[in-house]
Amino acid sequence: MNKGLRYLAKPWFLSSALIVWSAFFAACMNSQSGQTQVAAPAISGATFVGAKECIACHEEKSNSFAHASHARLSVIAPDGKEISSCESCHGPASLHVKAGDGKHIINPGKSPESCFKCHVEKRGEFSLPNAHQVLNGKMSCGDCHDVHEGNAIKGSGAATLEAENETCTKCHTQQQGPYVFPHQAMREGCVSCHNPHGSVNKKMLAQRDANLCNKCHVEHPQGLSGGGPGYINVGGEDHRTRLQNGNCWTAGCHEAVHGSNASKALRY
Ligand code: HEC
Ligand code: HEC
Ligand code: HEC
Ligand code: HEC
Ligand code: HEC
Ligand code: HEC
Ligand code: HEC
């Protein structure tokens, strides 16, 4: 949520800021009581039937959903009734249940709109210049999140960062390794360097310059430890002149940021 604050200054954000924040804060504040003030998605001609109706045909999803973080949430239907669980994302299901086929139901795997009702700041993140292509439907929130089970970050059942990385490496096989010289940073997850929803920086990097690396690597901040003014101690060596040639990974030094098969110092 804090990530969203960054977008406050953007004009496109300001235009919808009020609606946005009231909706999202309502969603958050009330998550403890299991209620939100967000309007339910609509399907013309359909009414809400309740989650019990789904079990008969979707047993597996219904069972796992009982322990999902989103099972605690609810939305408000046009008649003021509180709608919990399945239909808060899939919309009113009366027509779907009656037909008993794959139609007349919202599939957020095809469009993120029902997620944006509560996670409205995510629309902004995916609008940034470097982002996964969710807004145009080429990818979906469901590629990385399974909202039907536990915590919605996919593969995080065991809550390990390695499992979270698998979410990414099933598509980005190149970054999976194994490498002869792995970079320990990968243990802290792809998200220690990338913003997975989107970023102003190329390659969805969290920072565009040496700060990306220095948050873990600078042992003594500038000027400390007797190195003199501007001293930059990385791995016990002064990096002042090196960093004048470019970034850590563009100056011809550590291009193999994900891991290397050639060098311990992460070179190709
Ligand atoms: C009488 C059986 C039946 C009931 C009851 C039922 N469904 Fe379905 N549903 C189906 C069938 C059949 C499909 C198509 C095959 C599949 O995806 O499993 C489907 C597909 C879906 C899809 C995927 C649609 C798509 O675009 O691919 C969603 C989402 C869905 N159902 C949600 C629900 C929800 C939520 C409920 C409860 C409110 C529900 N269903 C109740 C039979 C049912
Ligand atoms: C937080 C939003 C959310 C809630 C709540 C939710 N779903 Fe889904 N559902 C999704 C998304 C996203 C997809 C598409 C991606 C996927 O398959 O995970 C989906 C897909 C489905 C599908 C199609 C599966 C397929 O393999 O194509 C069915 C069926 C379904 N949901 C049933 C349910 C049932 C039943 C419940 C309640 C017990 C429920 N969902 C609750 C978001 C939700
Ligand atoms: C009715 C409002 C609502 C809808 C609709 C909704 N979410 Fe959420 N979601 C929340 C709230 C509130 C939280 C914070 C939960 C908490 O604090 O425990 C959350 C948390 C999350 C998280 C963080 C991990 C977790 O499980 O807590 C992810 C990921 C997420 N949602 C994805 C989605 C996706 C993807 C969709 C659409 C398929 C979706 N949400 C639809 C309200 C919603
Ligand atoms: C490319 C993979 C990917 C896609 C696609 C994706 N997410 Fe995420 N999302 C993540 C990862 C990874 C995290 C965990 C971030 C972390 O640990 O810092 C996350 C975290 C979240 C969170 C909780 C933390 C936060 O940033 O607020 C929410 C809510 C969320 N995602 C919602 C969504 C919604 C809604 C969509 C679709 C519109 C979506 N995500 C699509 C990978 C993805
Ligand atoms: C469903 C497949 C899929 C998943 C899962 C996925 N990505 Fe991607 N990713 C893509 C596609 C497709 C592109 C766009 C490539 C392009 O536009 O050339 C992309 C682009 C990227 C880029 C930018 C590459 C570039 O050349 O600009 C980064 C970085 C990235 N993804 C990281 C991640 C991370 C981190 C995760 C996990 C949180 C993740 N991806 C999950 C498919 C995926
Ligand atoms: C230590 C920081 C760091 C970590 C951790 C990290 N990346 Fe990267 N990644 C980078 C940098 C820096 C670049 C840009 C490299 C460049 O421009 O040459 C990059 C580029 C990429 C690209 C674009 C590929 C290309 O050749 O340009 C993809 C895809 C990617 N990363 C995916 C991932 C995935 C998936 C993970 C987790 C398994 C991950 N990254 C973890 C720093 C990191
Ligand atoms: C999340 C923390 C983290 C981030 C971010 C990070 N690293 Fe690392 N890196 C480590 C850890 C931990 C090690 C292994 C211990 C060590 O050698 O300091 C390591 C090792 C290295 C090594 C090998 C040092 C040696 O001689 O064995 C190089 C080179 C390196 N990192 C470069 C980078 C570059 C370049 C970036 C930015 C693109 C970066 N790191 C970002 C945590 C990180």
C-alpha cells in the first residue's frame, strides 16, 4: 500500500485520487471485521446467490478458498446486502448457476477489473512505462497470484521466497539457473531488485542506479571509516572511480546480476 503513495504526484492519479483512496482504505480498514464498502461487480440480469451454490460444481476451489485471505472479505450489492467470497470477484451468479456452463460469469483471469475495485492503486502500477502486460489482457493477476488459496501470492504456501521466485521463473527460465556462481541476492527474491507490477525504470528495476545494489553491498556509507570523503566501500574495495564508468551492471563489471557460470564476481 505504501508503494501507492509514490503515485500521488502523477496527474492521472490525482484525477481519481479521492475515489481511489476512500475505496481502498475502506477495503483495508474493514478487512479485520470482514467487511468492505466496495460495490460488487455487476452482470446484467443476474442476482447474487451465495457461495454455497458453487460447491456442487466447483468443489476444489470452494474447499481451498475457506482458508484463503480473501475469504474474509465482502462487498456490498446494489440492494445493500453484503456479498461474501466468490461473487465479490466473479459477480452475481444466478444466470451462471442456472445455465450450468462456463458463461454468464466474470473471470478475472481475463480482465483485472474486479480486482481493481479494491486494489485500485494496482491499475497505476501496471500503467507505468515498464510493466507486465496485464491491462491489455496478455497476462493476468492470476499468472502470479492464486486468490483461491491461502495468501494470494502464488507458490507461497510454504511462505518461502524460493517458492515466490518460482512464480517468476516458470516464464523467465533464463533467470532460474542453476549457476556455478549464484548471486545470494536471489535468495531474497526477484522482488529485492524488481517491482513485479511495474516501474518507471527499465526492466522493472526498483532503482535505476547503483543504489539497487548498494542497499545490500555498501559496508560503510560514504565518508565513514577513514576512507576519506566520497569513499565507497563495496566488498572491501574503493568503488569511487569504478562507479564513474556506469552502473554496477553496465560498467563492464557485474553484468551477470542473476548469477554467473564464469566468475565469482558475477561477470559473463
Ligand atoms: C451447475 C453447475 C455450476 C454451478 C452451480 C456453478 N458453476 Fe461455475 N462453471 C460451471 C461449468 C460447467 C463451467 C465451465 C467449465 C469449468 O471451467 O469448470 C463453469 C465455469 C466457471 C468459471 C470460469 C468461467 C470462464 O470464463 O472460464 C467461473 C469463474 C465460475 N464457473 C464461477 C462460479 C461461481 C463463483 C459459482 C457459484 C456462485 C459457480 N461457478 C457455480 C458450472 C457451474
Ligand atoms: C479475490 C477474487 C476471487 C475470489 C473471491 C474467487 N475467485 Fe475464482 N477466480 C479468480 C481469478 C483471478 C481467476 C482466474 C485465475 C485463476 O484461475 O486463478 C478465477 C478463476 C475461477 C474459476 C475458473 C477456473 C479455471 O481453471 O479456469 C472458477 C471455477 C472459480 N474461480 C471459482 C471460484 C469459487 C467457487 C470461488 C469461491 C469459493 C471463487 N472462485 C472466489 C478470482 C477470485
Ligand atoms: C472486496 C475487495 C477485494 C477484492 C475484490 C480483491 N481483493 Fe485482494 N485484498 C483485499 C484486501 C482488503 C487485502 C488485504 C488483506 C489483509 O490485510 O489481510 C487483499 C490482499 C491481496 C493480496 C496480498 C496477499 C494476501 O493474500 O493478503 C493480493 C496478492 C491480492 N489481494 C490480490 C487480489 C487479486 C489478484 C484480486 C482479483 C482477482 C483481488 N485481490 C481482489 C481486498 C480485495
Ligand atoms: C508478474 C507477476 C505479478 C502479476 C502479474 C501481479 N502481481 Fe501482484 N504481486 C506480485 C509479487 C511477486 C508480489 C509480492 C511483492 C513483494 O513481496 O514485495 C505481489 C504483491 C501484490 C499485492 C500485495 C502487496 C502490494 O504490492 O500491495 C497485491 C495487493 C497485489 N500483488 C495485487 C495484484 C493485482 C490486483 C494484480 C493484477 C491487476 C497483480 N497483483 C498482478 C506479482 C505479480
Ligand atoms: C506468465 C508469464 C510471466 C510470469 C509469471 C512473469 N513474467 Fe515477467 N515477463 C513476462 C513477459 C511476457 C514479459 C514481457 C517481455 C517483453 O515485453 O519483451 C515480461 C517482462 C519482465 C521483465 C522485463 C524484461 C525486459 O526485457 O524489459 C522483468 C524484469 C520481469 N518480467 C520480471 C518478472 C518477475 C520478477 C516475475 C515474478 C514476480 C515475473 N516476471 C513473472 C512474462 C511473465
Ligand atoms: C540483484 C538484483 C536482481 C535480482 C535479485 C533479480 N534481478 Fe532480474 N535484473 C536485474 C538487473 C540489474 C537487470 C538489468 C540487466 C541489464 O539491463 O542488463 C535485470 C534484468 C532482468 C530481466 C530482463 C532480461 C534481460 O536480459 O534484459 C528479467 C526477465 C529478469 N531480470 C528477471 C528476474 C527474475 C525472474 C528474478 C528472480 C528469479 C530476478 N530477475 C532477480 C537485477 C536483479
Ligand atoms: C538483497 C541483497 C542484495 C542485493 C540487492 C544485491 N546483492 Fe550482490 N550479493 C548479496 C549477497 C548476500 C552476496 C554474497 C555475500 C557477499 O559476497 O557479500 C552477494 C554477492 C555479490 C557479488 C559477489 C561478490 C564476491 O566476490 O563473491 C557481486 C559481484 C554482487 N553481489 C553484485 C551485485 C550487484 C551488481 C547488484 C545490483 C545489481 C547486487 N549485487 C545486489 C546480496 C545482494
